[in-house]
Amino acid sequence: MKIFKSIYNYLITRYTKIQLLIILVIIVFAFFITDSNIFARFNYDAKIMELNGQIDYYREKTEEDKEKLKLLESDKDRIEQFARENYLMKKDNEDVFLVE
């Protein structure tokens, strides 16, 4: 409490009450009323963290997909397996049964 009193006494001796009021209004306006207030800043930081998490996820997914693509490009049997599993393709002499 003594610290606040000494700060208050210093400000009163240094500035007039009108100047202090103007400074206080500017601070309140800058931190709480404008579009870039402190609450919006916290929301922006949270959104940035969320988007960075998504970036990391998609980078990992891209690496996995690149590895799968390399495997598919290198082996004909893997291409056939991929086509059968994902596009339900078959050979001419085969029958395909779907079980759900």
C-alpha cells in the first residue's frame, strides 16, 4: 500500500490532474476499447497456436503421403493393391464381394 501511495504522490507532483486523466483515458482506450485490445490479442494468440498445430499436423501428413507415393511408384504390386482397396478395381477373372 505504501508503494501505491508513493507512486500516487510522484504522479501528482509530476503531472496535473487533467494530464493524468488524459493519460488514463488513452490507456483505457488503447487496451480495452479499440479493435486491437488486450482481449483480442489473447484470442489472436490462441488462434495462432491452433493454426500452428494444424500446420504441424499437415506437414506430418504430407511426409507420410510422400512416403506412400514413393512406395507406390516403386512397386507394381503395391499399385494393384492400392487400386483394389481404394477404387474397388479387379482383374477380369475375379469376383469382388463387399462386406459391410
